Amino acid sequence: MASPNWKAVEANYKNQLRFGNTIFLGVFFIAAIAGAIWIEQMPKWIPLTVAAQLFILWFILFVFWAPARARVTSYALEPEVVSFRVGALWHRETAVTHNRLQHIEIERGPVERMLGLSSLKLYTAGGIGSDLTIPGLAPHVSEAIRDNLIAKIRQEELQDAAITDATETANTSEAPVSNAHESTATVAESRQENAMQGEDKTL
């Protein structure tokens, strides 16, 4: 089986990851510093150690993790499947077939609008949330993918409808033939009964 034709997301996606990590870890960092200043009963080294560890973690995510994850994050548009790959140290691949797609959304949060990015969310039948989200796309790219998928889904629905109509037409045309066979058999049985009654009268 041929490998999917992977397409990378926008390079600016790494800055979106960096911004998200900074906001998330920054809240805990500020809380640790505030604890060191305002909580007198707590030894100062405890919150300061937590703050230092948070800073080291942020530095690793900012410098190494975000670029690595952005480099791996990619998608592939195959004839019947949409595939998505993500990861930094560990890679994960997800695929959704076109015939399961029910709804497609384009999402642009404040950070994404600031960086000129968008996310494409794919929903399938029976799913609670989005089954596949492709982040880091330029708005015009996400719109093109959405329109392309919608066109393919409509085409498949038209083909399925045509096959269903053809099957129903074939079943309808076969019904009179079956009735004709039944009528012929009934006539033959009637003639046979009349002949048997004639023989009984002769005897």
C-alpha cells in the first residue's frame, strides 16, 4: 500500500503551540511566585523550586517540543480517506473515510486569527465531538479542503441514490414476470382439474 501524500501545516503553527504553552504554564508560574510572596507559613524554597521547574519545562516546550510537533503535524487528502498525523517524540495517525463524514467546520480562535491560521474539524456519524481536527491551516486552504470534501460527499450521495433507483426499477420490472408465471401455472392447474373431472364423468 502506497504511503499517503502528506502535506505540512503552516510553519506559523509552532508559534500557536508556543503561545498556548506559555499561557498554560504561565498561570502556574505566577501562582507559585505569588505563593512565595504572600504565604508566610510556607518555606520559600518550595514555591521557588516549583517556579524554576515550570520555567525549565516551558523552555523545553518552547525551544524543542513546539518546532518538532509542528514539523510532524501534517495531513493527506486521499480519494476516499482524510488522514492526519501528529506528534513530537511519538507519532499518531488518524484517518476518516468520506462516507462517514456528516459535518465539517472551520474554527478560528483569537490566537489563530492573530497568526493567520485556522482549524478544520471533521465530524462523523454517531460522534459526540469532532473525530478529526486539522490545525495550523491557512484560512483559504481550510476552505478549499472543506469545499472539496463537501463536493465529494454530495457526489457519493448522488451515486448511491442512482444505484438505489436502479435497484428499485429492476425489482419493479421483475414483478410482472413473476405474476405471469403464476398465472400460467394457475391456468395449467385449472385445465388439469377439468380434464380429471371429465375422466371421472366418463368412468
